[in-house]
Amino acid sequence: MGFIESTKRIDSVIKYQKPKKEIITIGKVITVDGDMILEEHSPTELYPVYIVDEYPEFKETTSKLSKEENKKQFQSQLNQFVKNNFKKTVVDSLELIVKQKIYVDFEITNTGNIIIKRTRAYYPELEKEAERVLKKLPKLMPARKDGKAVSVSYILPIIFNIEE
């Protein structure tokens, strides 16, 4: 009986209060009152590329693609651009003997411009070359979320397989 009496005491102290919840989204906290959520996308808010409705696009991209097709086409075009513009002489001058990876963290703004945030590679020469190539990218059509142009972050791995 002692256990049940304690439970009754605790229940009599608790008062019902309509719960307010906080939902954490990318870069902000939203207060939820009941079932209503009010959220507005800031045009300067930065989203990870994988949560947008439409990936960024090159100007010559085929329209009316599914999200998955749009993603594949963007990645393919971006990879082809890097492959066509990366100077192989930079790689050759380093006399590399193992596979090399370069990671470029950049933003595609809601206006389609590129902002390079960080580049990582073992050799600084490879970082500089990767930045040079990405600065040559044409203005893109921005990603879209809920029908609005938004800025997205993107990390591009560039991998060199060294063949003898």
C-alpha cells in the first residue's frame, strides 16, 4: 500500500499544462503551440544539399527530372567540369605514388553563386588547384525548397587514382 499512496501524492502535485514543444531545425528553434507550427525559410539560411526539394542545376540541365535524376545529373556535370578543368600538370609535378583525395566544402547561394568555405588535401598545391577549378564554375540555378531558392552546402570529394 505504501507504493500506491506515494503515487497518489505525486499525482496530486502535478498540474496539467498544455505542452509547448521546441523543434530544432537547421539553424533555428521553432516553438510549437498545440498542432500549429509556424516556420519561414530565410533566403540566407544554409541547408545541407540532401534535404532540399530540387538540387542546384547547371543552366543546360534537362528540366522535368525526378529528384534522384536531378541529383545524379548535377553530380555528373560537376564531376565532369572538375575533370575537364583540373590541371594534370599539378598532379604530375608532385610525383605522387598513392591515391590522393581533396575535399572542397562550398556553398551554392540562393542566387547560384559559389562560395568556397574550406579545402582539405595532403598537398597545399592540390588544395589551390581545386579552389581554382571551383572558382571557374559558371553561375548555377540555385537549389529549391518549398518552391523558394535556397542556399545549400556541398562537399565535393576529388579523388586521383595514381597509375604507373
